[in-house]
Amino acid sequence: MKPRKRNNSPTRATYRARSWAVALIALLVFTERSVAETFDKGSLLDSLQTSATEARRTGLVIAAEKVMPSVVSITVLQKQTYSYSPFYSSPFFSFDDFFKDLFPKEYEREIQGLGSGFILTEDGKVITNAHVVADATTIKVTLANGETFDAAVIGLDEALDLALLELKQAPPGLKPVKFGNSDDLMIGEWAIALGNPFGFLIADAKPSVTVGVISASGRRVSTGEGKRFSYSGVIQTDAAINPGNSGGPLTNIAGEVIGINSFIFTKSGGSEGLGFAIPINQVKKFIYELESHESRRLAWLGIGVQTLTSDMARALGIPGTNGIIINQVFDSTPASQAKLSEAWVIISANGINYASEADWQMMEQGLFVGDSVQLQGITDQGKSFTRTLFAAEYEPPPTEQIPSLGIEVMDLDPATRYRYNIRSREGVYITAVKASGEGANLGISEGDVILAYGNHNVANVDELKKAVKAEKEPASLIIERDGGRYRLYRGYY
């Protein structure tokens, strides 16, 4: 019997196994080569970095990038003159007469002020706060790229705390901001504040960015600084506004400017989440007034008001003490045309409640010609009323010269009182003072109200003329200045 030969030829299973092995080896080789090539080129890492960058570029970042090139830093120099005497002043005896050569009465010092602003036009118009550049002798504007230019004030309104500047020799390529609409703000929406905090203590002209939300709108705020700057209808935000940010833009998440950062409430000196901005729609009106009329026209409604007290409310039979009472309606004004009457009580204007004469004055000083104001209140018969008034232009009384004093004056009228927050109801308003005149020597300044000249009370310009004629060298004057009453003594200034 012959032995059986061993079959060494591959079986079908063997072929299948070899095929799988070859395919697996090929896959491993291809995968290893692909991974190696991927890591060699760094494309996977780049892809991850790109994705991370895109995730970081939020709407806030994009909005800030749009506005940053338009933000500027403003540096001003101001000469401040102040008076000081180490001796007690008496109307009967003056120590200054004996020591005037040893102790000068007036001192001058130069101080530096800092603030922010932003570009409005390609030809170099810049907007900022009035308090940033008020009384400045020199104004320097530094762009975000570090270039610095001289600037001049072409329009300033202290009642609004707004100032329009113009760069001298403005460079090409300036990037103006885009305006938003401050009338359609949503409480809780994002707010971005830009500016140059602490000026050049941070050695970089690029603006800083802080983020918060719109906390409230339509706020009324008095700064308490003699009411020189009072604000009505301002935006409240918790975006940090630090010293040096005044005048910078407040924007929404679309990169549109909705306000001008103006001031904060603080106990520490830094931001505590209570920042305020002037609405951009008010800025638009200010710019229009400057372009069309060179300065803001004085607007008014034609009524005089006073705070409603509990005694007045009882006497008139008015329930409660909320509101302000009309004590005068002027002829041929929006108020007379709307048939308002004395003794009517105004409770609200444009949906905002008013409880004092000061609040009303703050609202009126922010009015522009043509603004609509819807009033709601109670008549003297106890009935509710609603009236819509449109602010009209007010022509102030003519000015007159008092040559012997070197001053220009006018009668104190209701519109002037409301515009400049003057408490006195009678007096003579000073519109200009000659630097070397007798009025300046007496200590009179522009914006003062003369209430008494020597022994004569002064209610109007005619009475001032008579007083000046009767007393050549009065011992003292009584004036109102920044909301306070002062006696100026001859020889002190």
C-alpha cells in the first residue's frame, strides 16, 4: 500500500485569511502615513485653533473692534484763577488794606484735565463732554494709533454737557462711528463702554473696553456741583466708567453708539456699577443745532412752575402732593396755545413723574426746538387732563451795556432761570464781563445774577442803572452764583 501524499496547496480558508491580513496591513500603512502627514503639516492643530478663535469672537468682540479706531483721548490745560485771603473780611474793617502787598488776593494755576471722545466725521469733528474741555486754553486730541493733534471747540453747551471739537490739520483716513437709536433701548441688553481711563498713566493710546448692561433709561440726575451740570433722560449702565472715560462712546452689541459716557456715582473714586451716559439722540439734535444755527436755540414751553407743597394742595383741594403746580402761563407760547391754566398740577411729562421745580428745570434745559412733550395732570377743578406741547424757540430779552462797570446785562426772565438753574425770581443776569472793568474788580463773573448793589435791591436792569448812578463805590454786592447767594466786598478781589 502506497503512502498518501500530503496536500500542501493552500485551502480556501487560507486564501481568505491571507487576504484579510494583506488588507489590514495596507490599511495600517495608509493610516500611519495619513496621520504622519497630518501632524507634519499641523493642519489638525490649525483647524482646532481656528475653531477656538471663531468661538472667542463673540458679538461683544466684533462690536468693540468696530468702534475702537474711532475713540480718542483728550488732554486739556486750564488756567484756574482763585482768590484767597488769610484774614477775616468785615464790612466795617478790612485787614487786607494793611497786608495787601504781602498777601496777593488772586492766584493763578495751570491744571491738566483728561477725558475721551470719538470721531464723528472724516474731516475731523470730535464729540465729547463739555466738562472735559470747559475753560481749556489748550486741547490735544490723540487718536487710537498714537497720533496727536491740536483741536478747537466749535460748539459747547454746559446745560447739555456736550462739546463739539474740530481737529486742526486732520489726517486722512479717520473712521467715524455709526450712530444707533437711544429711543429703542432694551433694559438688560448689552452695553459696551470705551474710553481712555486715567489718561496717559496707561502708556498706550488704544482705548479700554468694559462691558455691562443697560440698567435703566430716562434717569434725572443732578451732580450737586452748584448744578452747573445736571442731566435729564440719561442712560444708566453697570459697564465700568472710570476717570478719563468721560466723553467716550457707549455702544450696543451691533457696534452702534447709543450714548456718551458722562459721569458715575462713587464713594471710592472708581467705578461701582452706577455709570451714566447722555443718549445719542440728544447728541444728534445738538449737532444739528450747531450745523443749522451755530449754537443751540433756547427752547421752552411757556410756563412757570413751582413745587407743590402739602399746604398748597390743601388750600387748592388737590389730593396728594405729587406733581408741580403751574404758577404762570405766558402769552403766545406752546402752553397758552394748549390752553393750560394757572393752578393746574402737572404730574408727568412724557411718562416721567415730576415732583419738584428743580426736576422740571432739568427737563426743560434739555429741550430742543420742536421736541414734543405730553403733559398729564389735574386741573384746578380736580379733573384729569392730557396735553401735547411742542417746544418753541425763545428769544431772550435784549442785552444792555453798563459802561461804568464794564459789564453786559439783561433782565432775568423765566426761560433764562430754567436754562441756568437760577433760583432767584428777580435780578440782573450777567452775559459778559470786561476783564479790566470795574465789574471784574468787584468780583462779578459771567453767569452771575446781581440781586443787590450797595444798599439798593436790584430786580431788573433799570433798577441796576439807578443803583449804579446813586452809589459810585458800593461797599458790597449780593449775587447768586451756581445756586448759592454770596456777598462780594469791594477791595477783596
